[in-house]
Amino acid sequence: MLEQFRRAGNAVLVGRAMFAEGSAKPQPMGRLQLFLRGDPESPTKEERFVLRTDEEGNFKFPNVPPGPYMLTNRIAGQPIWRLRVELKPAEEQQLELNPGNSVAVRDDFPQPR
């Protein structure tokens, strides 16, 4: 229903969150809260989106102005993911969240110590 109200030129970010500790097989991260925040050094700096994954770990940010963003699962505390996402006008971008792009491997917004 909300899809029909997508503004012309806005992007969509879809994907699935899967994670596991150690050598365990990654499992869907159901009901995980995700935050998509505009990059503080860009025109999207005031943009904020929040959602929860479904029971299978799927997510969809359906109406996002194009530009650079940080996708994370925590605003405070240690996140599993902290990724830079660049959305182009009218694009539907797919992003799988998994152990291979977690902060243990890749942190696009390292916190100052």
C-alpha cells in the first residue's frame, strides 16, 4: 500500500539479515531493528528511517531519497553492522546483511576511541 506513494526519483533498499556466532550456520535475524541514517557529511544528513525485519530477516526501506546513508542495527552500543550505502535515484538496491559484512570484518563508520 505504501509503495504506491513512493516519490518519483526515490530509491528502495531491500535485503535480508542473517547472522551467526563463530562457526555456526547463519540464521535469519527476525524482528531485528534496522536504522538507515543519512551520512552526516552529505545532503541526506537529516534523513532517518527505522524498521524491523520480518520473521525471516527480510527488510525493505521503500521510499528513500537518493544519496549516502549508514545502515546499522544499533544507534548506541556495539552494532553487528555499520555499512555505507549509496542509493541512486529510482534505484532498487539489494543488500544482504551477513557475517561477511559485519563490523568484525567491515566497519564503514568506525567510532573514535
